[in-house]
Amino acid sequence: MSLADELAKKQRSISVAEFFEKNKHLLGFDSPVRGIITTVKEAVDNSLDACEEAMVLPDIFIGIKKVSGEVYRIIVEDNGPGIVPDQIPYVFGKLLYGSRFHQIKQSRGQQGIGISAAVLYAQLTTGIPTTVISRTGAATPAWRFEIQIDIESNEPEILRREEAEWDRTHGTRVQIEFRSTLAAKKRLLDYLKYTSIVNPHARIRVEMDDEAFLFERVSDEVIACPEPIQPHPHGIEIGNLKRMIVYSEDSLEDFLVNGFARVGTKTAREMCRLAGLACEMPARNLTPAQQKSLLDAMQQVKVPAPPTTQCLSPIGEALIVQGLEKEIQMDFVSARTRPSSVYSGNPFMVEAAIGYGGKLPPEGNAQILRFANRVPLVYQQGACAITGCIAGINWKTYGISQSGLPIGPLLILVHIASTNVPFTSESKDAVASIPEIEKEVTLALQELGRELKTYLSRRDKSRLQEDRARAVCAIIPEIAAKVAEIVELPPPDISPIEGKIMRKLVTRRETRDGKVAIEVRNYTDQKGAVTLYDISPDTAEDATIRPDFSSRMEQEVTKVWQVPIEPGSVWRVEYTGAGGGSLDIRGIDQKYIVTVDLDV
Amino acid sequence: MSLADELAKKQRSISVAEFFEKNKHLLGFDSPVRGIITTVKEAVDNSLDACEEAMVLPDIFIGIKKVSGEVYRIIVEDNGPGIVPDQIPYVFGKLLYGSRFHQIKQSRGQQGIGISAAVLYAQLTTGIPTTVISRTGAATPAWRFEIQIDIESNEPEILRREEAEWDRTHGTRVQIEFRSTLAAKKRLLDYLKYTSIVNPHARIRVEMDDEAFLFERVSDEVIACPEPIQPHPHGIEIGNLKRMIVYSEDSLEDFLVNGFARVGTKTAREMCRLAGLACEMPARNLTPAQQKSLLDAMQQVKVPAPPTTQCLSPIGEALIVQGLEKEIQMDFVSARTRPSSVYSGNPFMVEAAIGYGGKLPPEGNAQILRFANRVPLVYQQGACAITGCIAGINWKTYGISQSGLPIGPLLILVHIASTNVPFTSESKDAVASIPEIEKEVTLALQELGRELKTYLSRRDKSRLQEDRARAVCAIIPEIAAKVAEIVELPPPDISPIEGKIMRKLVTRRETRDGKVAIEVRNYTDQKGAVTLYDISPDTAEDATIRPDFSSRMEQEVTKVWQVPIEPGSVWRVEYTGAGGGSLDIRGIDQKYIVTVDLDV
């Protein structure tokens, strides 16, 4: 027997379940720490997709509990449309099975792998089958299944199937137990926080060991579910075309019109003409050579870009800004939704936001939030094309330091929405380098960068102006007093000078000989009232104008006055004290305010 | 009909071919540029693996030719054992089919996906079937196949099957045509160069358009093919154990001894005892609860690490250094093969090398060469755990600048050999972050870093010494002359002083008043002869000692003298000229040499 014969005996078909069992890190199950996040992510993706299809406001419950030793029980429950009993074993017990793979529309799940990978991981690490309860409506009973995957055939194994009591009228509940740890709890909560930012219509409740968390919905508007579209004639390759042709019973013209997006009768006829083919011939009669001519002709005819409004569901600039502001206080934030575009026939859209200052950490790399089809990406930031684009931009142009990534109190959010997000692996952690997508991400960030630059230079300018104004207001009275002393005259009224130099609301606190005097001079044309906050250890009990509000907090006393202003008005209060602490004016645009504190 | 019923109608099984057709970037077919490299890589991996199994010195031919427009024909032909005709359609026409997936041993191919992905890509982009010729021995005919993949079933479609004439007595030839470009030609040649470095026993001939390249073998020793091992009892999970048990006809004791690496009778009995199970019970009779007790017991008993010498095939320190030196001239190079280790029951081994100086570019990031199971990794450097480890090391400790990656004339090679290399995706571009592997890579590089540091500080020290010596030799004659002038005596002989200060071979060139004098003084205990190279515009026709060799090259004349030396010897030549240019001594250890050029 030849060596080839011997080798042949070792040749074997590998089931996709075997493949992913051996390569479980490809599915995001590379460590016990990650297992929980990956499972929650896949289950929540499914729940949100299902609720979107059913036009239901999602109400999702997540329970994570240690049951023994290293074994955790993960429960994810939703109020979606439910799954018919016959489908349940396949949805959870077969890798590469699903409803969204063949549709050209934006959805969170695309591959038909996610949740069954968690089932596989459970049976691999604990041998415990997965329990699923699902109900499709109040009129039907709920069904309870215990499921495993037959690894060598990648077919579901049903260990138990029975009707069950369940208090929800529709929805699905999956319970999975595997070896894991809760070491990445913070990351899990971050993932849920960001999920809730981009899915403001979802309520997500979490019970984790003994703690409970609620991510409440902030919008009662159901997101419109994207609708599938036909493939675009410029994004199709010969292999796909051949298969579409085999199944077609149409004439060539109808095949083109019905099978492709943006192809009308006129375009179809032009394609037939260029290919030298009769419009009325049955499409399935095309010879391989004719198929190739047709494909070439299809590329040559101009066709508008694929329709995107129906198949994509961007978050929107307003909602991104709102979501970010809810979570993080920043001085500047702006978002951009780019026009839709296409790569290899797949429509996609890039959204981005930049935040600056406020409570963002002033040092270290910018914080990067990556999203794909409304799902936060939590792992493999370094491998992601989004990160690559961010590092590839010259941030110094926009006044931001940079060492690889930009540095400083900066937050960068990028969302890629597509009918087919090109991930670098099945675990959907990072977006692959696709030139068309990278271009859009870069453009979005550059636009925002320019806005940020404008903000920063205006801020620097107004800071400069304010510094100057403060200096002037501090020094002019001193000069006036000195001059008065020399010429032996009473100090002159300097307010017209101040008013001339700048049109500001000047608040001046002078502490001298155990006396505090606060003066508010309005050189602006604003009128109404402002609120003065004076926070210092002084109680100001003998104040010439009684504070409207006063409260002590440890060593500090907060004194608040409503100060009426009108053009040219001067308001003044005096009390016995040592001054210090802080002085604040509210109720007028910050750009008018100049505060001077003189401790003489 | 409920929504769930409607959704159910869209549910479908997805064939693995459909999955990878849609996600072809996961297989390394994300762009036409990459297609050729990925295909060559997969085919060459298969050829090298097959030759290794057959104990044949690989003789591989690669042909890449543009056939029309954007279509390229890629041919890879080897002298391996060949494939029996019945297997050919499956090996090339079915994803997830192969002989190496289920074996625990190091091999280049592991997944049974690679080459069939190229077949898929061809049929997708050009619709042209793949042609395979294979022959298993001189006594059998060669067979020729035309193959495609039926995408919806992931089964091979045989378009033609016939006996063929072929001049090789054994081997396989695959011819694939797809849309591509040769834009990444340099990267392809780099890939082949590095392949040849780590496979010194292979001859690889390439014809690319009109150019031919040969990577000749430098070793006639066949690499021993790694032998498969049994799984290690500490690396097994409950799912795998269950499946092994189902197929077993042994008693529990024999099941453990025969089924696992490093388990002898004594260890097996200890496992049974701890699990509270009888050694002689048939393994297949174990209840699920008993299976779990057995697994726990298996983890508790101490078992030596898995055997690695048979299943792994490291390159070896000597061969790595030799391979690198063949390709790149460097001042320092050192390699390290770490002891074998284990992650999740998979044996692995890390090898690394560091090169410094020489012809390496003095600026920019260090050059990184990554290998896995003797295959160079050419894409996704940033996503690779190897790169992460390199960036994670504090190179400043070793005298190397760093900004993320180390900077300077530095080359870093890392090879990971394992029975199951954990790649981040099916395209096998980058190694996933596995703590055990990262630890070994870091340790290997730190060891080499310390060596590099020693080299650098020795080099700096000898540089310093040389600088000092040169300064002394330059200044002492000046001082002597000055002193002689002052005291009005002839200049003293300073050689004893120089000899006392340092034991060097001092070459001094003095240019004064249109006369050049070169003196070689030997203060060392070396004897024999050295070669003096004097390169300047001077022709030295009137030299007091005639050069042994003289040649003009444009404006420069190279003059070479053999200079006899013995301890204390002085050799001197004079000629008319303007000096300048360079002066070099060869034939004696560099550490003895001091060269002084005085232009008075």
C-alpha cells in the first residue's frame, strides 16, 4: 500500500461544531473570563433583533449566578416574538443556522453561530445541557427544551421537550451553565451601558450574584426594523450570479429587474444589449460564457448606489450626542452621520462622535467606543480597523497631542452600520480593514476634528480674553488708588473705564482688614437677575444684604444672593469675614463673566 | 399566523461554504491583492506537510501568470506522496476536510480549509474550476480532475476526471484561476524568503510573469515528521471525555492508559481510586455523574507535562541564526529555543532570535518576523499576540529606545510551534492572546534582551577605549614635539609611552607639506602580517615601499600593502600626496586596532 493510501485513511470530514470546539477562541470563548460576556452579548443581540422584528419595546432580563465552584448560570430572557417549538432545537443546537444570514439588511446577529456557540461551550466545560423556554403568544403554551449539540454531526440533540408554565405571553428565555468567572464584571457592565446608549428604547435589567442593575429605556419609540434589499448589480460576483440564475424562472429582463436593487426596465434592457443577449430569453438558459458577458455588462451600466434608508438603521447624530451626554459630562461633544456608501456591494454607513474635556481623564490615550450595527465592541481594540483609522489621523492638526493614538481628555465614538459588517473573526470583536469603510471613518473623524479645533481655538481665545479682562479689573482700581494718593484726591470712579475696556459682568471680591466686600458691576446690555454663590468659611451674619439662602457644610458656608442686573447697574454687599473660598456667578452666558478676587 | 411562524419560515441552515463565501476575508481573501499570497501560502503549506509525511526533500514549483485582464493563474506543484484519486475532490472541493485536524501534532495545515478556500474564491470571482493533477507512485497513472464546490451543500462537484500524462512519478499539482493583482509581489517574495529560512531542506522555484526566482535548499536533511500524541489528562474537558468514552471498548483502567498521554497503570489506578470507580468496569458504562467524578480525579492526580519531542518540530537555535545570517548581515545575532510548555492541554514551544546592527535600518521600528509551525505570518502584525509581547517588554532596560515597539537597527524573530496554534482567525495571520504563550514569548525575548545588553555595553566600552586610545596617540606626538621645541632638543622616541598606555597596533597617517607618511607600530604581542588599505586620490607612485596592489576607481586610488608585524615592530611608508580618504587595517582582531589620521 502506498503512503498516499495510508494518508487517505486519515482524511476525514470535519463538522463545523468540531471545528469551533477546537477553535473556540474564534467565537469569543478563549478564556473563562470572556465566556460570560460573549454569551450575554450573543443572547442580547438575538433579543434586540427579535424585538425589533416584532416592533416590541425590548424588556430584557439578565441573570448571572454562581451555582457551584467555577460554574455560573447565565439566564437571558426577553419579551420578543418567541420561537416556534420546531425551530428551537436548531436555533440553539446547530451552528450556522439562522434567519438573518441570507438577508441583505442590518442586524446584530448575522452568522447563525453566536448563541449555539455558548451552548457548545457549556456542554464542553460542564456537560450541562442548555434550557430554553419560548412562547409565541398568549393563545399558545410555552415550550421548554433541554438541548445539546451532537458535535460530530452539528445537529441538535433534544434531551427533553415539554409544555411549561411561563408568566410571559411571548418571549424567549435561555439558561446556560458553564465554567467561568466574573472577573470581567466591569467590562460586562460597560458593555451593557454602551448597549443601552445605542438602544435607548431597551430596558435591560441585570442581577449579578447579589447585585441588581437597571439600564432603563429613555425612549418609548420602537426602532423601525430594517427591511431586506436585493443585491446590487455592481456588488455581485460570478459565483453568486450563477446561483441566482439557476433558481430563476424569469426572462432575463425580469430576472434583472426583480433580482437586483436599483435595476429598472431601462437599465435591464441596456445590460442585455451590452451583453448581446435577448431580453426575453429565460435567464436559466444562459450558457457560462453568456453569464460572464452579462456580468461584465452589469458592471458597465451606471446604476445608482444601493438604497440604504430601508436596510440600514443608523443611530443618528442627536441620539448619539444625547446618549453620550447622559453618561459622561464633557465640555464639547459633536456627532456626525456620514452619507451611506458601499463596499463589495454591501451598503454601509459610518457615524462618529468626538467629546472633549469635562470629566474625561486629562491624560492618557483617548477613550475609544466602537460599535457595529448598534452593538458595542469590547475586545481586540488594537486589531480593529476603527482604531487603525484613529491612529492614522494627524490629530496635531486639530490641536490634540498624539503618540499613535490621540492623547488627552478625548472620547471618540465610531459606529459602523452595514448589511454585512466585515469582522476579523466570528467573535465579532474587530472590524476588518476594508478601504471603503476606512475612508468613511477617516472622513467622519476629520470633519469632527475640524469642529473640535474651532472649539479649542475659541476656548483658548476666550480664555486669553478672560485672563486679560481679569488682569485689567484687578489692576485698574489699584492704579486709581495709587494715583489718588499721589495727587491727594479721593479715588475716582473707574467704572466707565472698565466698561469701555470690555462689556462684561464684573464681580469683584475685596477682603481688607477683616471686611469682605463683593461688588457686581454690569457693563453688558443684559438685564434680569444673576445668582451669586459665595462659598467660604465666613458666615456673613452681618451682611449688608441678607443672603437669599445660606447653608453650612462642614467648614464651608454657602451664601447665595439673587442679584438684579440692568445695563450699568452696580450691586454691593459687605460683611465681616476673612474671605477666601470660591465665588461663582450663574444665570448669564459664561462669556460675559469676569470674576476678580482681591485679598489685600 | 403569528409573527414567530413567519420568522420561522426564514430560518435556514447555512452551509460552511456559504458562510465563508460571505465572510471570505476570514480566510485571507479580503482583497484581490491578498488572494495570490493566501493561495500560494495554503498550497505551499500543504506541499511541505505532505513532503514531511513522506520523508521527501521538497521540490516545489510556483507559477503565477496573468492570463487575461485581472485574471491570474496560480500553479503550485510538489513532489510529495500524491493524493489517491477518490480523495482529491474532497481535499480540494470541500471546506473542513482533512487529515490533520484530529491529530495532536505540529503541522502547517490544521483546519482543512485553506486550499479549498482558494478553489471557492476562484469559482466566485471567475467561475473557472480548479484543475488538480496528482500521482501516488511510478506504478500508478496520474489523475487529472476539474473541481468546484457546491456552495449550498459544501460538497465537491467533479466536472472532469481522467487519467493524465505527467512527468513526475509522485506529487500533486493544483491550478487555480481568480481575479487578482500582483501588487503585493514584494510581500510574496518576502514570504517565500522567510519560508525558505525556516525550511532549509526545501527547494522552491518561482516563475512570476516573466521573472524567475530560486530559493535553493541549504540542507539535505529531511526534517523528521512530528508524530501524533494522545491528549493530556489535564487538558481535556468534559465534552471531549464523553465522546472518547462512547467509542471505548476498554476497561476504565485501559481506557485511561491507552487514551491519554503520560498515564501509566499506576496513575490510572490512582485516578479510579480518587473517583471512587472500579478499574475493571467498562469505560462506556460510566454514568454522567461518574464521568464528572472521573474528570475531577484526572485533574487531581499529578501527571508529567505532555511529551513534546515527538509531536513538535522546533527549528533550533543554530539553524535560526544560520538562516538569519544568510539573509541579513548583522553585528549581533542570538537565538533561544525555550523549553516546551502547555496551554489548555496543547503542547507548544517558543523560539526567538534578536539581531542588531549591521545592515539593519538604523531608524524606525524594529523589524519583526513572526512564524507559526514553520510558516511565516505576513499579515495583521498589529493584531498578533507576538507583537503585543514585544511592545510589552521594557526595551530601555536593554539599551534600546522604544515607542510602543522597540526602535533602531533591531530584528526580532519569534516562532511558535504547537499541536494547535491559536490563530485569531481562519486566515492564520495572527496568534491569539493566550497567557501561557505570551509568557514564554516574553521570557525568550527577555533572555535575548539581556544578551543584547551585554553585547551593547561591551561594544560601547570598547568604543570608548578606542576613542581614548586614538586621542592619546594623536596628542602624545604633538606634546613631545612641543616640549622638544621648548627645551630645544630633538623630539624623543614616544613609542615606549604609547606601548605602555595600551597594547595596540597603532596606524598613524601624517600629512604634512604635500608628503604623506604612514606608520604601523605594533605594541601588541601579535606577529605575522596585516593588510593596510589606503584609499585616497593620491597615486603614491613614489612610495618608499611599493604597494602590493594598486587600483584606480574614478577619483579614488586604492593602495594595499602587506605589512609584516612582530612584537614591537615599526613599519613606515612615505609618498607625495595630499592624504585624505580612508585608512583600514585587516588581518588582526579589530580590538587591537587604533588608527590615527593627522592632517597637519
